Amino acid sequence: MRVTHVITRLIVGGAQENTIASVLGLRRVSGLDVRLVSGPTTGPEGSLENEVASIPDLLTRMPDLVRPVHPWRDWNAFWHLTRLFREQTPDLVHTHSGKAGILGRLAAHYAGVPLIVHTIHGPSFGAFQGALANQAFRTAERCAARYTTHFVVVAEAMARQYLQAGIGRPDRFTRIFSGFPLEPYLAARNDASLRARHGLSPDDLVVGKIARLFELKGHDDLLAVAPSLVAECPRLKFLLVGDGPWRQRLESKAQSLGLGSHFVFAGLVPPGQVPELVGLMDILVHLSRREGLARALPQALAAARPVVAYDCDGAGEICLEGETGFLVPPGDLERLKQRVLELARDGSLRERLGRRGQSLVQAWFPVQKMVDDLATLYRKLEMTRRNRP
């Protein structure tokens, strides 16, 4: 069975890590011939392209498959994808991310690809957009859905949102958690020398956040509650992992609040170094307003660190209230402050929630489970197609 995955770009990010892990894992499955198509990888987020670029006959770069809307380049990308699919004749095309998801599915349809799968890593429309953009993306998704054999969702919340928007049918959605290598997180430890390199003392209690420094990620909400948190728990420090165009503004804001010494900006780090930074954290907060199911949540839980998350999209499917962490209504800063303080003051509570989360992640998020579930889905779709009158 020939399978081609298509993604807009291979930056450092959850959807991209998921796609690469899926492609590399599926290539080891007997009977599958798997390839990958990606647009150019540019931007401050960093690149994962090196993880696949050296593997023979795997990666095809598509120069016009770019993230911004660009009619001429979008048309070129659609045409080149259609021609590529006609040449390679895949049995199944599996698309990821917004632009590649729309153009890839349309191109696969016009090239006569019999099976078309799309993974919804996060919502492409919603209240986070203006009305015009929201309507445009809904319309595009409805159009592409007509040619979509099946949807994979990283959280049931994504299926609910798309069904409520009139996209797809319930029997065409399958949740497959976004697996990742668990071992480095299971082995994560509070390394004293690494703490010192980041200006953290042995007595500091570290609240971590892993996210791009940009809009909708909730850094301003964390800064808003930080002064009162530090006033009540002076040994709190905030470790922010990630980079982006808002870094200078956020650093300046922390300084203006008199909290420069309480905020550590670790910057962009390779995925392989994230576990050791999670090991320095006592609590992880996730305050995004738009995320399918952020990998930071199961990553922290894999290291037995409890989480406090905004009850947004799929967060509640892994941040189980009072079991692995606490859910907070988006924007409820008072509740956010109280939940962080509750965990900061109670080490046994942190231990209990973290250990329960670790147990669930070990069952739900192994890479091999994700790969096996995808391979099973592919075979099921192929069998259904062959048995169709």
C-alpha cells in the first residue's frame, strides 16, 4: 500500500513532530510504502527537516506550498501536488495542517487517489479569528471534507467542533492520540547543574510553560497573575520554553513588573532537550486558547509533573480535573492563581496528580501505539474500499 503524507512545513511543533514520527514508524510496517511532502521550512520556530531529509526517497519539497494565503503560489502548489500524485499513484494520501490539508486533499481528489485521510491537529476556524476569516476557513474545510474519506483527530474535541460546523459525519472520525517518545520524560530528573545554568536555586519552585511566544498562547495571562503569585509564594520561578516574535515584549513586561529575576526565558530548544527542562519543573501551566491537544500536557505528565490548563479544545481529555491536574475556564485569572498556589503549597498533591498522569500517558501516548492505530485505520479503509460494490 503506497501512502503519501503532506504537511505545510516542518517547523518545530506538535503537528510536525506527530507527522514525522508517524511517517518514520509507518515505514517500518510491513506492506506500507510511505513518503512525505512538505513546503519550505522557514521562520523563527526552528526546523525538523533534518530528521527526514537524509532518508532516500522519503521527502519531496514543494516550494510553493506556503502557509500564508497566496493565490498564485497556492495554485502552483495545487497543480504540482496533483501532478506528483498522478506520477506516484499513492493508494492513500494523508494530509496535515491547514494549507496542506486543503490543497492536498483537493489535489488528491483530482489526481484520482482512492483514499484521502486528514488529521485535525488543531482547529482551523473558531472564535479566535475574525468573522471573515472564520467563515472563509469553515467554507474551505466543508469543501475539502467532501473529498475526505476519513478524519483523524488528536482529541475528541476536534471531532465535536467539526461536526457542529457541519463538517463530516460521526462515523468518519477516529481519535488517535499524538504519541511521542516517552522514555526521556519518564527518566526526567531535577538536575542541579542544569537548574544552576538557568539561574534556578535548589529551593525555587518552578512553574513551567512550553509554547511559542505569540498570541493565543496565554503568556500575558501568566504575567497578569505572576505578581500576586510571587507575593504569596516568593520562591516561585517561571520557566518559559519556546521562542517567537513576542519574546522581547514579554521580557520587557516581566522587567516592568519587577519580576525579571522570577522569569527565565529558555528560548527555542531542540525537541530532544525538552525533557530535561520539564525535569526542572514542579508544575506545568498550559494557557492556550487554540490547540487540538497540546503535546506539552502529556509530556509534563509523562515526567510526573501535574498540570494546570485552560479548559480549551482537547485539554480536558488529558488534564483530568483533580486526577492529573486542574482545568480552569479560559481567562479566569483568579481561578488560575488559586490552582497554581494550591499545587505550589502541597507537595503530596503534586506527587499524586503527577503519578496518576504518568500512568495514563504510558498507556495512551506511546509512539508505537499511534503508529499501530494508523496502520490499522489504513487497512480498514482499504478493506472497506475493496469490498464496496
